[in-house]
Amino acid sequence: MIIGSGMLARAFAHPFAGSRESCVYAAGVSNSNCSDQREFDRERDRLMIAMEQHRLVDLFLYFGTCSANGSLNSPYVQHKIRMEKIVAEHPRYLILRLPQTAGKTENPHTLLNYIFTRIIRSERFQIWKNARRNIIDVDDVVRIAVGLALEEGVRRECINVANFSDYSMSDVVAIMEKVVGKKAIFDSLNKGDTYPIDTLRIDRVARRCGVVFGSDYLEPVIIKYYEFRAYEEISFS
């Protein structure tokens, strides 16, 4: 059972959709800048209904945010932590905390979609030069999740599923410029920070599943999701 219709839900459909013993909860607030309590309340209510309906499944999989490891000032992060506490009441839960996730999505609020759109439209934007971001391909999230949940049978844990490295915002923009073939117009502000993400728990399973993180990981991921999209945007504009 898959609950949701976005990028994560689609990515997890193949390994999990036909299973009556698993519930993958991939719905809810998708904008990390959201501060609308009504949106948070709707997700809470929907989550609690899903947990009640799927109380007896062998796996209830929920996606948290790796930002919970950093600053807790954001209403979105506080909301996700509250949702994790609710999920942890399920007898067979597994919470996977994710960083910025790259994939095929129309969501304009993702970091990579935002940068891509600004560059394609030649629109000025701002980056925080002290900020670093952890980015992982959604397909690698699925591989690691399958390794943990289906192959190893991990339950009742909250695990960071993230890249072993993070990237400066200037590096992310530079790679997107290269892939799109246009220069970005941006102002670099002396702001931002980073927070460590402990990935030791997934080190072994990532390697076993063939997921290789390294200094050259990000560029192929951006090429995968944005090269042809850039060609279409530029060709038909």
C-alpha cells in the first residue's frame, strides 16, 4: 500500500505497491517553508487515520527530515518531529529521515527545481554562501530503504538515509549551470550554516545495494533529472 502521489510515492510504487503487509506513507506537507498550522493539522489527521487502518501491517514506513538533526526553529521541522512521535506508536514502524531529494517532480519548492527554474528563466536569486546541503537521488533512497526494510527486516528505528557528503550552495549552482548550459544570476549572501548528518547506520547497506557516494556523485544525478528537461525548456521556449 502506497499513500501519496508525489515523487516518493511514485519511486516506492514498484517494490511496495503490491504488498498487503506494508504501508508506505508518502503524503503530507511538501513545502519545507510551510508554516500553516491548518496544513500541519490535516497531515496529522490523515496520518493517524492511516495508522489506524494499517495497524496490523508488518511495515509502516514514514519519511522524516534530516533537518531534525539541526535547527529546530522551523515550524515545518517541529511538525515533522511531532509526526515521527506519532508514527513511533505503530508496533512495526520504520522512519527514514531524508535530506534534499533529487527526482522527477513538478514541486517548485525543492532546492534543485528552484535553482533550475531561476537559471532557465534568467531570474536573479539569492544563495547563502555558508550553507551546505545534502542531496540524494530518490532512486538511491529506494535502494537503501529496500535493503533496510525488506532484506534486513529493520523495524522500530529512525534512520538517516542521506548522502555521505554535503555540498556548498555555490557548487550546486555551478553544476546546474553546467548541465543547463546557462549562467545563473544570483547574489551570494554571507549567511547560512550546516549540520552534520550521521550516516554510519546505512554505510554497510548502501554499499551492499550498490549505492556509491563520492565527490563525483552529484553531477550525474543533476544530469539524470535536468539535462533533457533543460533541452526541452530551451528548445520550445
